[in-house]
Amino acid sequence: MMSLLQVGKTGCGKSFTGNTFFGRNVFKAVISMTSVTKAVQYNYAVVNGREVKGVDCPVVMNTYCQPHESAFMFCQVIEQAILISPDGYDPILIVTDMARFTDEDREVMRLLKSTFGEDFIERFCILIVTHADSYDPEENGKSLEDWCNDQIESFYDIKKECLSRIVYFFNKTKEDKIKKEQMDRLFQFVDQIHSKHGRYDKDYFEAARCVREHLQVKLKEPLLMEEKEKRIRFRMQELQELDKSNEQQAM
């Protein structure tokens, strides 16, 4: 059975895309700026003649959290996903909205590499570009593929890291032909990854533990420096007040 893990920022269309996989509403999905997926969800289906287990993973990115807290919560969520599918995942699907590639998407990329290892995206990830329905080739004067090839900076970087393994998802389409084509393209990439690297399983995850621990230490360094500076300043204030008190007593 094929196992697929979806990750992506809030509002990128992960749950909609998961429902597209299965051809029915198995994941709760609404148009919202807040995350509907609060915990790891999963379901099963036969898609294009193949048994599939789909896992929808919430990405924890709270603007009120310190970076090391976000990284820690992300690791916890990924550990849940690993427990749900102990035999591993064929690929990990990075889901992004073609109209809104933002700093949060870049943060997802950083968290993935810091959690799984620097070469993880290149070896095991497929980029899912959602809301392709909203793109009008006639209005833009170029095909969707040409539009993607013309993108620079962040989108170009993620495309390069995924070795151009990109699947455009028409989440609203009712045409069976388009649905089948996008799933066939996805499965083609899945088979390529599986034949070359196998599954990403708990052994890989454990092997990357030192990378995650190093990240936690590195992200905490600014906080430790701030705490150290705060204590020094408080101590200096105490000494100044003590000197002032001694001067007054001497008078």
C-alpha cells in the first residue's frame, strides 16, 4: 500500500487536496486563514487502481511562538505521523498555493530540512501546487508549466530542490480525465522516488535526530544570550545602587 504524507502552511489547500486524492470528503476542509487540521488525520482509498493511505499533517507555525518552540511542536507532529505509519512514507508531499507562496512556505521548507536532514527534500519530496484552477492560460499568455518555469527566487528554489517533481492540482475540476491525469503524474513521481530511495521510515527519522537536537540548541542560543545579558544588567544595577548607598552613608 502506498503511504502519502502531506505537509504545508495553513490555508494552502492540504485538506482539499487530500479529498481530491480520495474523490470524497475525508478530511475537514474550509476556506479559512486559521488551520482546520489540529491533529494528524488519515484515511484509506483505492485510487487509480492502487491502495493509498493519505495522512494530513498540520504544520505548527504560530507567530506568537519563538522559533525553537515552533520547531519543537513541528517535530512532535511529525513523530505522530511516523507512529501512524511505522512502515514509512513513499514520498512527502509539500503542498503550496500557487497564488500565495510566502515566508511561511519558506519556513515549512526550513523546518522539513532541519527535522529530516538537508538532503531530505531532494530525495523524498514532491511539490503539490494547489488551486491550479485559478490560472487562466489565455489571460496570462502562457501555459501553467511555462508560468512555473518563469518563476524566480523562492518558488524556483523549492522547484529546484524537488528536482522539478511538481504536480498541479485542479481541486475544483469535475472532469474525470483531469483528475486521473494529475493522480497518474503524482504516482509516476512516487514510483521514481520509491525505486531510487525506498521509503522514508522511522530509521531515517531516528538517524536525523542529531540534526533536530542541533537545531533546538541553535535556536535557543539567542534566548540564552538574552537571559545572560539580563542577569548581568540586573547585577550591574544592584552594584550601582550599592555604591550609591555607601556614598550616602559616608556623607
